[in-house]
Amino acid sequence: MSIFIGNLSYEVTEKELQSVFAEYGSVKRVNIPTDRETGRVRGFAFVEMESATEEDKAITALDGAEWMGRALKVNQAKPRENNNNRESFGNRQSRRY
């Protein structure tokens, strides 16, 4: 299981996020996605902890909590969905320009 953290400050670091979640158990991994073009933090992150019990405690304690001037959105991360609405290169019909 993984935890999704939304509404993060754009100045957040992995070390700061790990420190906050370490209060609820052992943190295995922190991932803060960045924008491909600008390299800027995108305002959300994912945290994995050693056990589901620790993750549940962190979610309960931190969802809605104010941190770095923002109210955090903390919940169980949902699996990434395949986006079948996108046209793949091979499936496009010829277009005239």
C-alpha cells in the first residue's frame, strides 16, 4: 500500500516529508513527483511505510492537518489507471493538414 499526500507546499523536500511521517512508523520510501519541463514540485507526493497499520495511523492523523501553510489531503493511493482515451501513435487515423 502507498499513501497519497495532496495539497503540498511547492517548497517541500523528501527529508521534511519523511520526518513528518516517521512520527507514525518506519518510512520505506518517499516520492515527490516534479514537472518534466520546469523541475518544480507538482504539489503532491507518495509515501510508503513498513506496515499497513502505520500507514493507517498516518492517514488518520494527517488528513486535513495544516502543514507548511496548507491543509493536507492524505489517503490511500489508488492504483494508476490505464488511460484508454488517449490516441496511441499506431491507432491514429491519417490526418490531412
